[in-house]
Amino acid sequence: MSRVLRVALVVFGVVLVFVGLSAWGVEDMYGHGLNFTIAEEGGVATVYEEQTGQTPLFSGTSEEALDYVERRQATGKNFVVPGAIIAVGVVLVLVGLFVRRRMPD
């Protein structure tokens, strides 16, 4: 394997690791596919899921509404894709660092 190819694999692998870590952070913060809107009126906070429209999911104080949203988002987290991106990046880095050119016999 040529030196240029090995360097390219290492650089691309490092980029993938950083992309995977960023995706992991986004997934950890926001969950997967669960976006909520909180509307406050008269001291009562109502939580709506953005994808289903205007069907209220929860009503209570603003603190209770934020707790409800955090609990729901925590159940919707899926780290398979970010983990796979990180794993592919690590494999590329390892291949680039440790696979050497074959010596002729």
C-alpha cells in the first residue's frame, strides 16, 4: 500500500471519527426524531409534538413540561449510526497506520 494512500486513509478515518463524535453529541442532546414545542398560556405549559400537529401531549407548569420533554427525548435516543461512523473511522485509521507495503520475495 502506498504511503499516500495510507496517509489518506488516516486523514479520512480521523475526519469520520470526529463526524461520528459530533453525531453522537447531537443524538445525546436531542434524541432521534422527537421534536417538541412548548406553548405557555396563562401559567400553563402545553407540550406538542411537531410532527403530529396540534394534539397536546402534556400540560403542566413550565418546569414539568421541560422534564416531560427531556424524558421523552431520552427514550428516543439511538446511537447505532454514530457508533458505526466512529467504528469505520477507527478501522480506517488502524489500516492506514499498521498495514504495510508487501516486500517482494
